Amino acid sequence: MEFDFDVLTAHQRYKLMASLIVPRPIALVTTLGEDGTVNAAPFSLFNMLGEDPPIVMISINKRDDDSLKDTARNILRTGEFVVHLTDEPIAEQMHRCGDRLPPDESEVDAVGFTTTPSSAVAPPRIVEAPVAFECRLWERLETESRHILIGKVLRLHAREGLVDTERWRVRLQSYFPVGRFGASFYTRTRDRFAIDAADLEPARNPIDEI
């Protein structure tokens, strides 16, 4: 099967790309509204772009009336946001943060998350998330359909015990993030396998740490 993207509609291109490029990591992003409301929303067009500088990207679609989503509006106004990674225990709450609420109503409160102050940016971070990256807007791109926001990571917060700081390894045996598989479908990350793992320490499971 071959598809000419020049003759497809934007919706058709989205359906093909978003359904085939899976699973995708999910960024649960907190920002601050003008009145101080804590906004939280999930985005699966998200990834790490590099480590020097340490940058991550989130792509936020424009609404049909060309208006900005709360997350995009808040980031463009303040230049600050926090990206959280989602694991199995908070997957349902993450999904519910995608419900559309008025700008002065907090998704964090609506789903029962707990927040704590960040160290370097104004938006708070979510306590229940296993990982949080405090970010400052580094660069932005705008297309006909999206705002592509690149953030520089200022601080990383990880659940206690998740990172071995002596060996700089992540303990995967206690880290089970979920990925987006399109629409309301998600995937777990428990089924793991190693390739060419002969050089790993024999006393350790090759999928325990990366």
C-alpha cells in the first residue's frame, strides 16, 4: 500500500501517522494560568531531543477555531512548564487530565493529584508522577496545525530509589511507564527483552537497568 500525502487531508495524514508511529511516550504537562490555576494535560507527540543542551519537545495542536489550548497559551506567556512521565498507577488520572475544562478549573484538582512546588520554575510538579522535568521554553515552531515547543530541562525529579546515582542507571524493575497507542488505547512496558546483552553483568537481569 502506498499513500501520497500531498493528496490526503490533514485528518487522514494524522490518523495514519498517529496510529502507526506507536507506542509513544506521554508528557503530562503542568503549567500556570494567568489567575494561578494549575493546568495539567497529556500530550503524546512528545520526546527527548538531546542531552547537550538537555531538551524535550511537545507538539500541541490548535483548536478548530485556531485558539490556543491552555497548555500552549500558558507556556507561550510564561516560558515555563513541567513534563511528567506516566506510569501504570497514575494512567487513568493522566487520561482524565485530557478532559476539556474551563481555564480557571484545575485538572490536577479534578483528578485528585497532589502538587508540590518546583525548584526552578513556577508551575508545580505532581507528586504521584515517577519522573518530572522542570523546563524553560528554549525554542518554538509554529505550523498550520500545531505549536511545537522545545523546553530546556533545568531540574529532574525521580521517585526515591528509581535512579542508582553511583552507576547512573535507572532501576527498570520498579519503573513501568505507559505509552500511547492511539485514541483511548495505551500500552504497558512490562514485556521487555534484550539483544546482544552478553556483556552485561551475569548477576543482573539485562532488562533491570539501562
